[in-house]
Amino acid sequence: MIRPLLAGIGATPAFTRLAPHVLPRCDLAFHRLTGGRWTPSRLVLPVLVLTTTGRRTGWPRTTPVCAYHDEAAGSWLVIGSNFGRPEHPAWSGNLLHTPRALAAWQGRPPVAVTARLLTPGEQEAERGHILRALPVYDHYAARAGSRGIRVFRLTRPESPYARDSTRRTAPRPADRCRGRSPSDS
């Protein structure tokens, strides 16, 4: 019942104009106020709070993203729809530059993950999971036009999907804020 309603509301021009400015800020505010336990968007969509490293600044950047949790694989699919706007979301560019990140899922403490951009074939194979996480995906893909929508698989280092188990984990955001680099630890 909620999925068709969500798809209808999510496709309206008013929603796609206002939501990119309101929803992420609201989710982050509640995420901080509740100590990472809750975001309002979780009421209608599966939301993961992702902390990437800014590709230009090197500072931690935290944003809520739509995600599908593959419990069997211990990984997440995160969808860079950006509400169908013409540009890619900043966090997806950050992941392309530095694939190490932190992921907080459903009130649990953040875990270190490594991101890998899915190929178009892999995106097609995961289409059912993508639509389960974001029912308005097709509408946003049509609005995004030629830029396409980036979909990443986030894996923990011990996950069977992780390609390189020697990768270092992501720096803690607090380390970056204090001016320490991961090598200082």
C-alpha cells in the first residue's frame, strides 16, 4: 500500500523540487539528535547514512542515501538518484575518488565499507533490489536523462563481495575533524 503511494508522491514535480533540499537536512538533523538511531525517511524508504571523504577537501561528508541491504552477502546497494536531477550526487563522486567510507544502517554504529560502482549489466541484474529500495527509480532515471544513475555496492572488508581484503578501513570522521590523517593513528 505504501509503495504505490510513495511512487506517486515521489514522481510529482513539487516533491522532486523540494525534497532534495529538505529531506537530507531533516534526516541528518534527526540522525544527530537521536544519536544515530533514527531518520524520518526510514518510515517509507530504507536509508543508510553514508560518510564519505570529500574529493576536494578531504573532510568527512555525511549524507542519507537510499539503500538495499543484502543480508546474505553482508553488503548494501546505494542508489545515486539525486532525485532525478541532471547532476550526480556529490557523495557518488566522492566514492569514485575514495571508495572507503563509513555506513550506519538502522541505528547501528557505523562500519567501514568499500564501494564499487556497478556495471550496467550488474545494475540490470540487481534491478529488483533497486526497485525495492527506491520505487521511483524509473521515474528518476528518466528525469536524469543521459547521465544515468550510479549504483554502488558497499561491502565490509570481510564480505565475500569484497575484492581486495588488504584495503585499509576508512578514517574515523573524528580523526579528519581533528586534522589527523589515517597514517597518524
